[in-house]
Amino acid sequence: MTTFDDTLQRARSAFASGKTRDINFRRKQLENLLRCYEEHENDMINALEADLRRPKQESLVVETELLKNDVKHILYHLNEWVKPEKPSKSFVNLMDDVQIFKEPYGVTLVIGAWNYPLQLLLVPVASAIAAGNCVVIKPSEIAANCAKFVADVIPKYLDNDCYPVVCAGPSETAELLQQRFDYIFYTGSTRVGKIIHAAANKYLTPTTLELGGKSPVYIDKSVNLRTAVKRILWGKLINCGQTCIAPDYVLCSKEMQEKFIVEAKDVLKEWYGDNIQSSPDLSRIINQNNYQRLLGLMKSGRVALGGKYDASERFIEPTILVDVKPTDPVMEEEIFGPVLPIFTVENAYDAIKFINARENPLVLYIFTSETEVQNLFINGTQSGGACINDTIMHYAVDVLPFGGVGMSGMGSYHGKYGFDTFSHQKSCLGKDLAAIGEKLASARYPPYSDQKSSLLTFLLRKRRPLPNLHLPYVLAFGLGVGVSVLVNYLIQVRKGKLSR
Ligand code: NAD
């Protein structure tokens, strides 16, 4: 018996009991989760401060408020999302029920990452609950204070059999992954994503992988540079660059590069003062490993701005690198810190070539006022998402799916897309056993003949779908016209007979 047998057994029995299929039960759990966020907002902010020295404002905007809004969005829309879908029908199924039921997968596993340790874990958990699943909740052990918060507090609000919290590092997670799950939702590095995918393969478990990558920024001279620099630097420096959708590197002309650096220097002074290290508004690097890794990456090219660091606080100053070669270490991996290399390109076509020579990014940032240039990038590159003239903000649009493509991930979530991710789309065709339907369909039975084949070909032929909504009216109208024509005809025949 492994450490996780008992937890999984209880979750399996809970799912088999059917209680998570009850919409009222799901609602109650989600309301409890919302209450948890409201009652423990300060505890969450404190845990984030302890793990990342995250400023309160950032924690409010990108964790606690985001979590509350996510659950509210689900609660507002749950009734409409759970309804079976009724797609438009083809001619052959006019009289049938054609429906898609949203069925929970069963016992799911959600594995979180350390950089946004609460929302990256609890947003998919809320989607899984909404869709009627049981969820094993696995926080990242690296953000230890947030993991402790999740383990201590969440079980006080959620059903413990259906939604157990499991604290595990890499080796215990490897053991956990030996269990059979019905869906796995993972957020983290591409390296570990491959391990998760390989483990899921054993039971052909469907998987969402929310991974990382190097998200490029293109800027041309049509932009308002001050605004563009502010938006890019904010996206780069929130959580000290430890954001999966942080701008990773900039592509622009030589002329723009010089202007960007001048503007960036001014903006950083405005935001953090003369001594950036003493500002309370910049997070710190999560641990020594990542701190040392970033110092290594800062050796690429030449430091044009910043470059200071302090091991005692794991502080790294916002740093801009220039004269970087595409083969330098800083371009070999996702930076995940406050270091921004700039590459000079001749034009948009050059930039697209540069981007396409690399793995698909999680997001592509395009700063230009020219619609034509925006379209060039949208149509000429592949990325999980795109954001024009801003950074990060696309993440908070809950009607947009969020996810990667290729090496930046598979699958997506947020809002309705999260609900759909955790729902199996069960298709169902419903017929009746009436004699007329059976008569029409009986051409499919042997003995086969040319006449039956012709009838079947006619019935099955693809036709433009009729809008569902109007079908009963069309049929009633057709029936009415048919009956009146028939009655009229019979009257005429009768009159004719009488007058003859
Ligand atoms: P990570 O891969 O080190 O850890 C993520 C999770 O995987 C943790 O819960 C950890 O316990 C588990 N884990 C680690 N090693 C494991 C192993 N060998 N076997 C099984 N499980 C293991 O990732 P990270 O360092 O926490 O996160 C950083 C990466 O995640 C970056 O690449 C970033 O871009 C990416 N990320 C992506 C998103 C997104 O939404 N797409 C969000 C945040 C972070």
C-alpha cells in the first residue's frame, strides 16, 4: 500500500457516490471556496510575502482578487454551462434528440507551480469542482508558506473526501503519479511537463499542460514609446519577472533600442527611486538555485541598464542586456527573472523570422499602431496567445482561453474554457420507436437493393442545417399547408364527382 492509496480510495468512493454530480453540491463547495478567499485574504497576502516578498498590491491584483472573481464568474454562469448543448441538426436527424452532455471525468489531479502559488493551483481546482469532479490538490512545495496555507486552510472549507490536499515534492509527486487519475492538470516547466505526460500515458489519462517558454516582444516606431516601455517593464517586473507570460526578450530596430533604454532608465527611477533594492515594490527571487541561474544568464551580451545583485536578499536589479548573440545562454532557456535582452532587427519580417526559428511561445507581444503589422505577426507566427500593445492583461480576460501550443503547453482554461477542460463531452442521439421513423429507416436493413441504396443516399445527403429554433414552426407550417391543400383537393374531387 502506498501513501496515496487511502486518499485516492476515498476520492474514488466519493465520486462513485454521485455527490459531486449534484449542481447544488458543486455550488456549495464553490461558495465555501469564495468565503475562504474572503476570510483569509490577509493570510494569503502574508504567505505570498513570505515566499516571494511579493508587494501587497501585486498579490491583490494577480492572486486574491483574481481568485474571487474567478469563482464569482463560475457561480454566475454555472447553470448555463451545465445544460446539455443542442447542436444544429442535419436533415436525417430532424425528428431526433441530438445532445451533448457535460460529464465530469472523475478523480482529477491539479499540480500547481510556485511562481503564482495560489491562483495557478486554485483556478483550475475551481473549474474542476464546477464540472463535477473530485480533485486531488497538489501545491508546489517550493512556495512553502503558500503550500502550508493551502494544506491548513482549504480543507476547512471543502469536502475532504472529494477535494484532498496532498503536499509533495518531486519524488512523492512521482509516486502520486503512479495512481490512476481521470484527468491531470499541470502547471510548471516544460521539463517536468514531459514527466507528467509520460506518467499520464500509462492509463491514457487526458492532460492539460500549462508550460512556459520565451515570450517575445516586438516594438516598432509607430508606438507611444513611454507607454510601451511602461507596459513592457511592468509585465517583466511583476513578481520580479517570475511569470510564465513575462516578456522574455525584445525585438526592435537599433534606433528603438537606444530610445527604449533611455526611457526605461527614467521609468525605473519613477517607480523604484534611486535605490531599487530599498523599494518595497519589487519581489525577490524565490530561491538560491534560481538566483544563481539568473546571475549566469546575466553574463550574456553587455549590461546596458541595471546589473546589480545581492545574494543575502536574492535581489536582482532590473537589467537590460544588449549585444546578445542568439546562441548565448540567456536565449537557451526561459529567463524567469528581471533580465531583459534586446535584439536588433531590420523590420517586422526579420522579427517574425527570429520568432519562428524558435519553439512556440506562450504569448507574443506586438507593440505597433499599424494594423497591417499586427496582422503580419498574428498570421505569420504560432503562439499560445497574443497581446497587442500591452503585456499580461490578456491573462485576466476570463472569456479568452489561456494556454500554450507546442512546447509552451497543451489545452487551455479560464472561465468557460476551464469548465470545458474538466468536462467530457458526452454525445447522445435520442430516437423514438414510432412506426413512421422505423419505416423510413428500414431501408438500412438487409436484404440490400439499389432502391434502398438510393433512398438512403437521399436521406443521408448533407444539406445546409436548419436553425433548430424554428424547426417546430417550419414543420407546423408545412403540416398546416399540406393539410389545407389536401382538404381543398378532396373538396374539388368531391365537387367534380357530384357535378359530373
Ligand atoms: P516545476 O516544474 O519545477 O514545478 C511544478 C510542479 O511540478 C510542482 O508542484 C512540483 O512539485 C512538481 N514537480 C517538480 N519536479 C517534479 C518531478 N520530477 N516529477 C513530478 N512532479 C514534479 O515548475 P516551476 O519551477 O514550479 O515553475 C516554473 C515554470 O513553470 C516556468 O517554465 C514557467 O513558465 C512555467 N509556468 C507556466 C505557467 C502557465 O500558466 N503556462 C504558469 C506558471 C509557470
